[in-house]
Amino acid sequence: MTSVVVVGGGLAGIAAAVRLADRGARVRLLEARAHLGGATYSLDRPAVAGRSGLVADTGQHVFLRCYHAYRALLERLDVAALAPVQEHLAIPVLHPSRHPDRQPDGHPDRPAWIYRSRRGPAPLHLARSLAAYKPLTPLERLRAGRAVFALRRVDPDDPRRDTATFGEWLREHRQSGPAIERLWGLIAVAALNLPPDEASLALAAKVFRTAFLERPEAADLGVPAVSLRQLHAQPAGRLLERLDVEVHTNAKVLAIDPVSDVGTHRFVLRTRTGELTADAVVVAVPHQAAARLVPARAVPDEGRERWARLGSAPIVNVHLRYDRRVTAFPFAAALDSPVQWIFDRTRAAGVDRGQYLVVSVSAAHAEVGMPTEELRRTYANAVDDLLPGARSSRVVESFVTREPHATFRQSPGTAALRPPTHTGLPGLTLAGAWTATGWPDTMEGAVRSGLRAADALSLTRTPTSRPLGEALS
């Protein structure tokens, strides 16, 4: 039986471990943190002064119907019902009430909507939504429609498309500054963790084509109904145990050393508590950690130096708990506000009174270094402007979570920096959303990378009744 060590217990590592176990390998998974889930994890907030505690996700993660590999993993974990997907895409878009002239019908409590029609092929399923999208002028809406059809002709896999920014392309196609900010940027910043003027055109084209321009249902939004701990870490632990995968948390790998013997390779992995050997290794950690771990025989120094140039981009989440309900929206986007997206996480967090909202701020290069009190004040005031019900309520708890390295920096030129799954050493493969998946840095990209890293080891498959994500189309 082939022995494989998976280094990293995030979504990529979990997917790789499940795939390898299905194919008959003896699998051990080593995770440096105290929990599985990688960047998708939760923390406990204690009860204070008669107020119940809550389970907070450190970052707000959503997904789309077109995340086929990720949704297959949820099915395998038996938690798909805990992550429902909209029947039809519908996103409310809020404006601050101090700008009633920018609201549909001039009414501050009525949002604009991004939605898809129940009938019609892509991209015509968006036509009614775009025609009624009041944050843009009629001329901006017309030009946006033309740009939609032009974007369908942009090939995300064409290397030339990775030399320009999305913002440059939008301006070439007569998109005004307000149109970029209020329509294209609303999606691009959330999906790519960079504003259009900094994001790769190739990756932006992948997002918009896959989600909006090819299949009408692809962008239907999924929001977990439970904490990420309940959605990923806990069920993954149970599944891996059933598959006889040895899971070791608090097990940071310090080095991976290849050992050659008569034309074959084995690997010695050094941890803080000792050494272990394996026939094969999947390295499923962020690129900063992978650069330190992967031996030079697998990836030369210049290759690992390219990984460093991927950089990182931060996400900040501001958590606000109110003494009463302040909105009926399960989530909403926002314009002309520090708030980008806001989510009602009351039930998911186990809050029994009031309402618990999470404000998600992507591309948070300025915000990640701001003092906590300034972030609390700024975003509580911004929510007051967006949700009239918040003004008559009281914030009883607020805190901030920061992910300084939430994603790699998805700017032009990154396609050439992202490595393939294979390395120069047979038996050692790479996984992670930062590798060359063809997808942006998303949960879907992470799961796909783990499956491909496992498949690249070319193990003989044994029968399984529930294969994970065989098709990566």
C-alpha cells in the first residue's frame, strides 16, 4: 500500500486526502494549526454579562452554483444541506440613505437588485436586471450590455489577457468610472480581492464568463447556514476518520527531504516531534509556506522566487451584534459606502437575541492596519447609513477579524507565477488555490487543486461508492 503524507489541512489538503484514501493509499494528514479547515475556520466568542456567546467565522465565505468541485466535497462531507444555494440569483444593492436621489424611486429603503430572469439563455438572463439597475444611467446600462457581449469573447486562458488589468479593458469598452465602481467592481472586488484597476483581465474574464455569461444558473449564490467549523472542519474530521486517514493537528512540518533508492524516491518529513517517511507527499499549504518546505530538487530556487512574487491581499471583517433585528436581508452589497458586503449571521453563529451582522471588506490594504476601534466606529456608522433600522438599535458587541494574506495578489502576470501540480520530483505534488488551477483564489480552486495533486500521483484506484469530484469540467 502506497503511503502518502498530505501537508496542510485546508480545503485543498482535505480534498487530496479524501481522493487518495478512495484510491487505496495509506494517508496521513499533517496540519500546523489546532484545527482543520485552513483559512476557512471559526472562533468562539464567550458569553458576557448575560449575553450568549457566539461562533464567528474569521472570514465570510460564499460560493456559487458553478463551484462543482467544492459542492461535491460538501456532498461527500454530508453537509450540502447546510450550505443552500439560491434558486435564482438575487442580490440587493444598498445605498446610504443620505443619498436618496441614488435609490430606485428615490426611496432610501428600496435597494437596487442584481438578479437573473427565470428564463432565457446566458447572458440574456441578465438583461432585465441590467435595464432596471438604477445606480447606472441609461447610457451606462446600454454600454454595460455591450461590454457583456465583448467579455464573452475574452479567452481567460490566453496569456496575453494576463498582461492587462480588468480596469483597462473596461475603459477601452467605454465603461465610465461610476459604471466600473457600481457594477463591475461590485463583483470583481469580492471575487478577486483587488479593484478592477489592479486585477488581472484574465482572472476577471474567468469570473464573469464562468459565473454570468455561459450558464444562466451558474452565479446563483450559496451562503453557509452554519459556521465554517460545522461546514468544513468537523465533518472533514469525521469523514477522514471513516476513511482511516490519520489526522495530526498542531503538527507543523519543518522540512521535506527526498531520499533516493535504486531509482525510486521516498520522503522524510521532519516535524517538531520527530520524523516520518512516505512514498509520496502532497504539499497543500500557502505559497509562502510551500517555498520554505519544497526541496530544491523538486522546484529550483528561481521557481520558488516566482512564488514569492505572487504576494498577498488582505480581507477584513467587522462583526456587529445589535440588541434587536435591524434588517430582513440575509445579505446585501453596498455602494458609495465603506461597506462592500454585509451578511446576517445570527442563526449561523448561534445568537438567540438581537441580530449579528458581518461586514466583509475585500482588497482591505488600508483597513488591515487600521486600529480596531476606528474600524468598529467607521463600519457601525456606515451600517447606520445603509440600514435605517440600525439607527434605532444599539451595538452590544463588536470586534474585528483580519486575514492579512487571505489570497494571493491576483494582478496581471500572475498566471506565469502559479506553478503546476507536478514538480521535478516524482511523488511530490503541489496543491492550493494559488497553484495553476485556471481559477481565481477561491474555495473551488482550492478543492480542484487538491484533487489534481492527488491524481498526479498516479495511484491505482480501488472501488469507492462515492467518488469525489471525478469531473473537473
